[in-house]
Amino acid sequence: MLTGVDLEDGVEDSYFDYCPWDFARKASAEQRVAQGTHQERLAEAGASLGPRCYVSPAAAVFTDVLCLGADSYIAGYAYVTGEVRAGRDCSVNPYATVRGRVTLGDGVRIGAHASLLGFNHGFAPDEPVHQQPLTSDGIVVGDDVWIGSNVAVLDGVTIGDHCVVGAGAVVTKDLAPWTIAAGNPARPLRDRRGHGGSGAAGPKSELGDVVAEFAERARAQAADVLARSWSDDTGRYSDRPGVPATVRAHCDAVEIADLLLGAPPKQLSAAEHAERLRVLQDPVSGLVAEVGAGGGPGTLPEPAHDGWIEDGAAEYHVLSVGYALELLGSRFAHPVHVVDRMTARQLVARLEALPWRTRAWSAGAWVDCWTTGAYRNRDMGGETSGATGALEALFGWLGTRVDPWTGMWGAAPSPAEGRLQLVNGYYRLTRGSYAQFGIPVPHPERVVDTVLAHASDPRWFAAGRQNACNVLDVAHPLWLAGRQTRHREAEVRAWASEQLTSALGNWRDGAGFGFGPAGEGGSGPGREPGLQGTEMWLAIVWLLADLVGVSDRLGYRPRGVHRPEPARSPVFAVP
């Protein structure tokens, strides 16, 4: 009898090694029991498998972390190791290899004999290759992606939503959403939306052209934007000419250069930029104070009873300095000790004491700082790796305190500010926690409802009254929730299109973007163009463009504080 042909009560076991998509339809009762037993063994080893998944017993699955969404499968003779996370409806076909740190969105198809290699060997000349240390930047694949047979995807690559990668391609660089790519190395051939007439001219096409023209102009002027804020006398950056040098200005310069130029600011080498930032870190607390006299490390306040140090600038520097160093190929010299020394009990006590009802933005900003510090410490192999249970306690506290009617944390709208504190606090909180660790947000439909209600408030969003903080704090939650739901999608797209058109018109040649009217909803450096406004609005433009569906025309994707992808795969499995 030929292998795989129909039997009286189903098909042979080996059939599903090669055609796992048929398991739900053709498997016998005995085969379903056997698969359930196999999945139980995988679960005992730490795997998290959604409903209707199939993992062939003939697949070599030796993972540290394995998370499969519903209706996903791994076919026979696949080789899967490392930290692998997949969304719904994903497939790893026969003989495919998925190794290292790999994150897949929903609806990803990995063809037979393809290889996704989310790690790399060092190959310095001083010792044999097999003795070199391994590195892992990880691979991120978006939603609705087809990776053809015999494709190789190398470590550090991001493949955007809706891409198609032709058979035999070797993907060494990021692919923008909707790209059809092929070759060795893989090169973009065309936009998938142009196939079959779907890319016909229209409002979206016209806005895409405007976005592309803006990006080209911004790239051409990026060096001048950075140079106007650099001082040869101090060796540091200011937000704009005539104001003191700040830590954030240096970090903003690094992010702008990475976005528009794909390289560090030319005023210093990458190593020199990194060292200018690393020397500012206090080795005792792990925080970075504002630049002190003479350009050296500043002074921090005395710690509170739980060891935390109340300093708004230092708290934000956990974000800005950490990500700037990452973009420069470096990292903090010391762990963020105020985070790794905080016990779960102390953390919960501080969460309970935060001003959720009156200043939700401040409360969310604190969570953003703490979770980002936890991420940095884990990246360094520090104590905040789950040993104290503090990170688990934080997500447990958030999960039990979220308001199911708004999807947020904080009080109801106030007469003076409306939903400003609520929504802006939600952005800061989820940026550092759910978004940064790649965990789905609770109640995404209610989030969209709350954010759209806030986005219609003319006090913050009438023409000429928008600032970077307020627009970012709407755009990011809509983008984040939109990864889980299409609720009110047309309204989201219409709002984003209007804001995008408005934002692009605010670029000042040779100077960049201004933050916006600081006195009209939040603090900030004001309307004058500077590094903070430029860095934030470049990220906002990407988010708005992606909500509209034209982000691929920008030619850049944020990789720092405002990156859309998780900065790190989840630290524990979430059902």
C-alpha cells in the first residue's frame, strides 16, 4: 500500500508528517489521542500550544520556548530550536529549519527546506569558529507572510506584514511590508498590492507619494538637522541651538540618524557616542542623571524607603539611553539596580501608591521606566530575570486592575482635561510593558473606543493645537490594539490620514520638527524645531503611515524607543 493513501478509518500516520494541514479533517480518533499525548509531553517541557495545533512527532523540536497560536502546525522532519513564537494559522512545512530567537505574526507560511536562523556565530580570527560565542538579534516576521521553499532568512532580519519571499532567496536585510522579494541576496521586486490592479491610483496612492517625497527630503537634510544641535565646545548635543546640552538630546540625535541615515551621527564614531552615554550612568543606582557641570555625570536625589530614586529625567533616560546604546551596538555599563533590587512586595506597594486617579500619565510613565529597566537587566543577565517574581507580579497587578469598560488604567474623564491623562498614561504604561515584551493588551476593542473618543477632543487635536506627545499617545495605542482587532478600522484610518497630512506639513527645512504647543496638553520644548520634536514626529509619521497603509513608502522603521515590534520576546508564556 502506498504511504498516505486513504485507509478505511483515515490515513496512515506518516501522511500528516507531510500534509499536516489535513490533520483536523482526516485524523482518526486514535491519531487524535496520540497527537494529544505528544502535545502533553511538549507542554511538560514548557511549550504553549493553542487549539487545533499539530506538531509532527517526526519533527525535531528542542526549544527553550515554543508558543504556537491556534491552528498552527509543525510538519515532519522540521528542525525547531531556541525561542520560537508564532501567532495564529502559521505553518512550518516539512524539512524547514527554525532556530534561535524567531517571532512570527499571524498567517505565516514557511516553505519546505526553508531556514530561519535567528542566531549567528562569531568569526573573529583569534580562535576557531566552533569556539566563537553565539549572538542572537532575532528574526521578526509580520502577519500574512509567505516564505518560499529553500529560502534562508538570516539573524537580525525583520520581514514586514504581507510580504512574499520567492523560493531560494537569501534574506539578509529587512523587507518593508507588502514587498515581493527574491534572489541572493534578496532584493525587492515589486509591491504586492500592485498585483492584479490593487495598486491603482487613488487617495491612498497619492498620500503614499507625499509620504515618499517627505522621507526623501528629510533624509537629505538629516545631517544638517543634527549638526545645528551639536557643539564642538562641549562635545554634546542640545535640543536646539542656544539651550543647554542634555542626555536626551544626544539620544534623540542617535535615533534620528538611525532612522534617516542608517548610521550614527557623523560628529563621533559609534564607539565614541556610546562611551559619552555610558560614562553618565551611576554605578550604584544604575540610573543616568542629567548632564552635570562640565559635561560629566549629574547628581541624583537620595533614594526613597524602597530604594527608588524620584527623578523624572533619570527615569526617562532608562528608555532613551538604553535604546540609543542598543542602536550603537552597545549597552549600559551596569544593571539598572533600582529595578533589580525591588522585590515583588515593594513593587506592588509602589503600584498601589501611584496617582492613577489624578495623574495617570505619571503612573504610566513610572511603569514604563520600571519595565524598561527590567528588560535591560534581563538583556544583561541580571537579577531581574524572574528570580524575585517582580516582573510577574507587575503583569498580574496590571491584569487585575485594568478597567474592562475603557481597557485602561486610571480615572474617568475630568472636566478640565477630558481623557488626556487616561490615554496618555495608557501609552506610556503599555509601551514599556505589553508592547515591549510582546504581550497582547487586554480589551483591545474598548481601547480603540476610548482612544477614538479622546482623539475627537478639539482641545488637543484641533488644527494647530497638536503636540508630539498627544498625537503619539493616540497613534501608538491605535496601532497596538490594531494588531489584535479590526474594530472601527475605517475610523482609525481616517483619523490617521488627517493627522499624517497635518504632520508632514510641519517639517522645517534644515531644522526638523518642532514638538508643538507645550502649554496645550503636556510639557515639552515648544514649537521651535529641535531634536526631541524631530525624533518623536518621525516615529509618529511612521505609526500614522502604517495605520493608513503607506509606511513602506517612508523607507524607514523605528528601532529605538518607539519601535513597533517587541523589543524582546515574552519572558514567560501567556495563554
